[in-house]
Amino acid sequence: MSPESKKLFNIIILGIAFMFMFTAFQTCGNVAQTVIRSLNSTDFHGSGYTSMAIIYGVFSASNLITPSVVAIVGPQLSMFASGLFYSMYIAVFIQPFPWAFYTASVFIGIAAAVLWTAQGNCLTVNSDEHTIGRNSGIFWALLQSSLFFGNLYIYFAWQGKTQISESDRRTVFIALTVISLVGTVLFFLIRKPDPETVLGEDESSDDQDLDVSE
């Protein structure tokens, strides 16, 4: 596989992995309040709106330190670890408890900051000034298709229900957790791009060898 083909392959895998992860996460976010409204008649008491506020508040603050984390750990491992936290948040809805729900909201806020910092790094190292536009378009097209697939899945799974039974909730969120884990594992298919030869490097080396010989 040529270096350019390898980079394009990495971008496609990156987009597909995000598509799977955000099919699960965005679907979870869209139906969270409906699910919680059904749960509030039981011992569970919480709010999907509060959870989202926690997630994005922590996300904003965590962006101050995540570049250092990604630089130390590396983008691939950073995205994999973040994907596990996304899956953990979704899995909370299988058997929800308020403390687990809000704790997972904090962790996923940190994970989101790491994930998107690592994504930017991965997109950059697999692109140049000629391919960055194309690669960004491929990535975002695959990512945004998650909204279509996730909402289509809920449409057929729940058929417009407003009260969600325990069996329906568990079936959907087990499926979403598996989908998120599939996307997380796909990050391991991303290959390290080949180092590029700097223009003029060969000529400079030849000149130096000639000077030494003389």
C-alpha cells in the first residue's frame, strides 16, 4: 500500500470508528430524557439535561490539559481509552443508578476532550495541504451519518413510544453499547503513516558527502 493510500485508509477508518461511536452516543443523548422520564417513576431520580450540562462543562474545562495527554499517550491509544468511557456512559442506562449516571457524565466529559484532540491530531498527520479538505469532508460525512442510523434504529425499535419498558430499554442500550465498542476497537486498525522525505533532503546529503570526499 502506497503512503498516500495508507493515509486515506486511516481517514476512512477514523470516520467509520466515529460513526459507530456517535451512532451509539448521539442516539443515547437523544432518547436519554425520554428514558429517564420513564425511570423517574421508580427509585431512579435524575435528569438528562443535567447530565448534558455536566458533560459539556467538564468537556470545556478539560480541553486545557488534553493536548499534553495526547502528546504523551499518543492519538490512537487516547481515542481507544476515550471510546471505552463513551461505552461506559451508554452502558449505565442498562441498569441505571443516579450516582453512576452523574459520575459517568463527568468521565465522558474528560474523555470527549481527549477524543477530539486526538482526532484532530490523527487527521492532521494523515493529511497535507492538498488532501486536508478532502479528508475533512470524508471524516465529517461519515461522522454525521451517525445521526441518520441512530435515529432510524430508535424509530424501528420503539415505534414512537413515550413510556419505555425495562425490557425495551435494556435491549436498546445493550445494542448501543456493543455498537460503541465496535467503533472503539476500530481505532486499532489505524496505521502509523510513513515518514515523508523532506524536499531537498537527498540533495543536501549528496552535497555533504561530496564535500567530505573532497
